[in-house]
Amino acid sequence: MTPHFPIGFSGNAVHAGIKQTAGKEDVALILSDRPTVGVGVYTQNLVCAAPVTYDRSLTPSEKIRAVVINSGVANACTGDRGDEDCQKMATMVAQACGLDEGQTLVLSTGVIGVHLPMEKIESGIKQVSQSLSSDDDALERTARGMMTTDTVTKKRGRQFELDGVKLTVTGIAKGAAMIGPNMATMLSVVMTDANLSPRDAHQALQDAVSETFNCISVDGHTSTNDTVLLLANGAAGGPVLEGRNLDAFRATLYEVCEDLAQSIPADGEGATHLVTVEVHGCRTRAEAVKIGKTIADSPLVKTAIHGADPNWGRVVSAAGYAGVPFNPHHVSLHINGLLVYERGAPVDFDEAAVSKSMAEERETSLLLILDEGAAAARFWTTDLTAEYVRLNADYTT
Amino acid sequence: MTPHFPIGFSGNAVHAGIKQTAGKEDVALILSDRPTVGVGVYTQNLVCAAPVTYDRSLTPSEKIRAVVINSGVANACTGDRGDEDCQKMATMVAQACGLDEGQTLVLSTGVIGVHLPMEKIESGIKQVSQSLSSDDDALERTARGMMTTDTVTKKRGRQFELDGVKLTVTGIAKGAAMIGPNMATMLSVVMTDANLSPRDAHQALQDAVSETFNCISVDGHTSTNDTVLLLANGAAGGPVLEGRNLDAFRATLYEVCEDLAQSIPADGEGATHLVTVEVHGCRTRAEAVKIGKTIADSPLVKTAIHGADPNWGRVVSAAGYAGVPFNPHHVSLHINGLLVYERGAPVDFDEAAVSKSMAEERETSLLLILDEGAAAARFWTTDLTAEYVRLNADYTT
């Protein structure tokens, strides 16, 4: 479905001059007409940006009203002044929208080590706060306002009915690796008009993120700014979700997060393939994720896929150095559905056919099967191309 | 100095037809005229090649006489037949040179998942065993016999005197990342005519490798075949080294291993820079290595260096996700000797000058200083170039 703002949410974005290109939206604002339950999941990088510290201190909350987002400058590695600037952004939104302190969350993405141009931010916030709308064009512009090197906006939404009440879950996201001096960062805001307790909202977001946004990589470089926020304003009506209704919400949230998460490597810088790495037969999900991430981050696996080379040796050997104990004689691998390695030994397979399918399809599937247990995980990544190198190297300060 | 075979060692290599290109050496043999103390340090990859399993079972030993090396086929992921083939290689050498079983170590590098062409191996071993020599040309050919995608041979040697006895430590190595379907692997054989106990030899090799060969990466992909062997035949005369004499040997071994280890990223596939990452001020050396490796493996750091971009944000943020706790407000960074980030905040520096030095010098130095303790480590890597991607992707099975 075309994603829409859930009931009670509006948004928009304007060009405030932080990005060089005229007309490119760089200050976005999301507002709920009533307080929302607001929860967040944040980067695990020790070196984290000012807005991450700020939002962490405010969430979980039951009174969030707004999220302000700027692109172009990440406000990371900016010391005390960065913290003050972040606080000021929130205060500007509070003044422009008539909110209390502590009702505004802040997201920033862009160049690191550079201070925010606060006059531009201020004029941007004033402008955008006067043009908020809940129509689909405004949602599209809001999503554009968080883009850096993304080539497409990332919006996904689902609707479902519980006891006669129609609920909406809609998310926007940005991310396509990093470029130039920028930390391109992964940011996402998921909005819903469902009625959730802060505790359930936080647990639902954590669980969904751990299997979606935390299972993607483009280049394995964890940003200083990564943030996923969930805002639930209950505007659809009905009681606080619990039991099977909460489960239904969680399932929908998972789907929206999975759609958004996949859209990031699908738009990976210079990428020609979206790669799904599935790892089965592990003792624990954490071990399956660790193996999946190690395969997904191997430049040799990524270049082989770019070259349409069904090079199972690179995949199997990457699993071998993931730091997870397993019996290598019980490992099997499928590429694009075809068995290429079985219980520790090569299999005669039609290399030309697998190579052809890799060359022709944008999506590549790697399925690694161990024999250690019943846990599994999926991980998404891109291939590695000369264009990625060009995008990230051909910049001179 | 030009490296020479230590006393009592000889070697050579021939083209046996495993590599496609006519004349390219692919079977090499090293022989000591008397039993050597032979010790090894091996890949930590769970998926390890047949020769790794074989050599592990024989070392440490006091009776090694020979090392046979083939390039072109790695004998990895080859099941039971791979183990049998490896054993046969050793037996062929024993027959050709009149050795006992268990006196020959085996190294293989090249394509994985392919069985060794045993007839070619056999004829190669027969040929090479009849052309052994201890001259420098033979050492050069021996080094060539282990090359895969290397563009230069890697030989380093040092001589020193202890109590009037001249001792030689000479090593050869190969490795330049991976290419096509090959596991290009890091292999090294270090020979010495010093007199060592197996226990001291093993400890000396482990210590040297942990600070040299284990502190390099080209693409972070741990090979199935990585092996470093040390052979000490005592032919220079004198008693078993101990005390300060042992220390002097250890220092020389460390230097030879460092020279050899650096030569690998210096010859990295497609690389235009050799990057030294120094991490100071850590609680433990292991933590310093972990941070150094995370920085060295970041594609964003590597592409920035390729583009001569003094992008300190990428370096600092890579340290932040290394999984080592530290206070990010006490972090400083120097690039090519210039302070660019000081105690958690950007520093005004001459970006054009740093960029120029990065563009003009083949060697780039990153020095990250934490404030957690007194431990430090060095790590060496390459930049990441479009040529690396081309080498590793533009192969179709």
C-alpha cells in the first residue's frame, strides 16, 4: 500500500540551506496532535552523536509530540557545543509548535565534526512548522528531508484491523552507507496510531530492530548516529493493546521494519545486488547473526557476488572465522536455491547456471546450513563494486 | 642485506603445470641437511585446509627435514581425499630425498575446493628434489614457487653474531589477499641455523607472529591455509640458545617476521597505500589490536586513504565500534604525524597539507591515542581501490 501518516500525525520538510543543492530538503519535522509513547533504539558506537545522547535521555517517554530531523550535518564529534546545539534545536521546535521541553526528539545526519549552522536550522524549523500536513506529499517530503546519499526515499506502511479498529504503522528511513566526509547513518522514524504502553512499545521496537535494522550492513561501519524511533499516539482509539492484539501489532511492526531495513542495502552505495544471507542450524540466534554478519561483511564474498561468481569457498571460509564454534564437516551451502557445498565437501553443480542467475537477478540468496542446533537468522547486505570505492574515495578535502 | 639460505638449508622450485602459465614455479622444496626443530603457527579459521591439519599434527618436532610447497591449488575444503593427497605429497618427498615419514611439512595455496593434480605434483617433486641448491637464485625461485597473486617475491633475512658464531635468520613469504576463486593465503617459512629447543622455538615464533603476521590484513578475510613455519637446524654450531642469547635471537626473528609481514599489505591487491595503524593508551595489548584491526578493516577508512582524504571521523568512529570500552572524550588522532583530533574534539589543521602528504606518500600513518592505560599495538593494512574490486569480481566461473 501507499504509506500514509497514521491518524494524528503530520509532517513536512524544507530546504534551509544546510545541504548545498538548492531545493534539497534538509530540515524535516514530524508532529503528533497529542502526546505519543516515544521509544528509541540507538547506535552501539561508543563515539555517538549529540542527538543520540539527547534522545536516549528522553526515551522511553509518554509525552513526545515531535521529531525534528536535519540532514547535511550529523552533529557528531562536536563536543559540548554539539550538545548545546541539539538542545537548542529541540527548544526551537517547542517554541514554534507550542510544546513543553522534553517533548521533542532530535535526529541529525550528514558531515561529522562540523557544528550545526544554527541560524539556518532556526529558520528551517520556523518554516517547516508552518507547513505541516498529513497528506502523502508531505510524508514524501518528510522522508526526503532525512536523505543524504540515498537515491530513493524509503517509506513503508501497513494497516490492519483489531476489534473493528483500523490501525496504521508507517515508517520512514534513510541510509545507503557513507560517502565523502559524511556519516550517512541509518535513521528511521516509525509512527503508529495504535495505543501502546511505553514498556510494550519499547520491547516491540527492540525485538523488531534486532531482527531487521540490526541485521543489515553495507560496509560494516557502525555509524555514530544510528537511531530508530517508534511513536505511538493511540489516535486510532481503543484500549492499550495487550495479549493477541499486541502480538498482531508486533507482527506488523516487524514487517514494516523489515521492509524499511531491506530498502537500505537495496539502495546501497554503488550496489548492484541485494544479498540475503540466511544461516540455519545454529545453537543460538546470536551465533547465527554473528556468522551471517561475518559473511555479509567479507569483501571477498561481496566482490564475488558482484562478479556473479558462485564462489562457495569464500562464503564457507568466512563462516569459519566468525568466532563461532561449529563442525566444518557438517556445513552445507545453497546459492540462489542450488546446493553447491554439502556436509563439508564440494558438490558437482551447474556453475554456469548459478552464475547466470547471479548476473541476471538483482537479489542473491546465500543459505548456509550448520548442524549444531535449531536457531537461524537472516542478514541483508550489498555487493561491493568499484562504484562504491569511487563514491567513498574520490573526495578531497 | 640480500637474504641467503642459512647453513645447511637448500631449496628450489619448478613448474609442474599446476599453474596455467608456462614457466611459473608451482612446486617448491626446502631441505635441511640435518634434522631441524620445526614449529608452526596456523590459521584460526575452523575451516582449515588439509596441509594445516597435517602440519599441526607433526609440530612441534625435532626431526623435520623438508617443507614441500605447491601453489595453484590450496587443497582446502577437499574432504578425506584432500587429507590423503597431502599425506601422499609428504611421502613423495620422503622417497625422493631419502627421509623418514613425519620429516616433511606441507604447504598449499591456490584454488579451494579442487583436488590436487597428484601426477603433476609427483613429477614436480621428483624434478625439484634433483635441483636443490643453497645459492641465492635458488632461494628466489623457492619464494616464487609459493606465489599466487603476489607481484613480487617476499624474502627477508638478517645475520647477527653471538659469542663469535654468525647466525642467519631468513624467511620467505607469500600473500596479497585473495583473487578469482583462489584463497591467496599467507604462507611463510623462516629458516635459521641457530640452535633452539623446540619449546623456545615455538614460543619465539608465537610471540613474533602475534605482533607481526597476526597484525596485518588486506581484506579481513582469514584464509583456510595461513601458516608460518620456523625451522632451526643448529648448523651454525654452538649450544642451544638461552638467556640473553635467546633474547637476541628472538629480537632478530621478530625483525624478520615484521619485514615479511609488512611486505604482504605493501603488495596488497590493487593497493596504492601501505597503512600503519598505531593504537596507544589501551588497557591491554589485545584491546589495542582489536581497535587497530577494526580501523584497518573499515572500508570507509580504506577508501578515504585511497582518496587522500584526512577523514578523521571515519577512523574515530571505527574505533568506537571495535567492542572495546573507552572514554571517547579522551581520544586523539594523528594522521601522518599531524594532530587532527584532540581529546574528543576537532582540531583546526591544514587539511590540504595532510591530504597532499597522503596523496604523495605510499605509506600512511594513523596514530590513535586513548587514555585508558599503557598498552599499545601496531597493525598494517592497505587502502581499498577500485582495482581490488576489479581483481576480485571480474572473474566468471
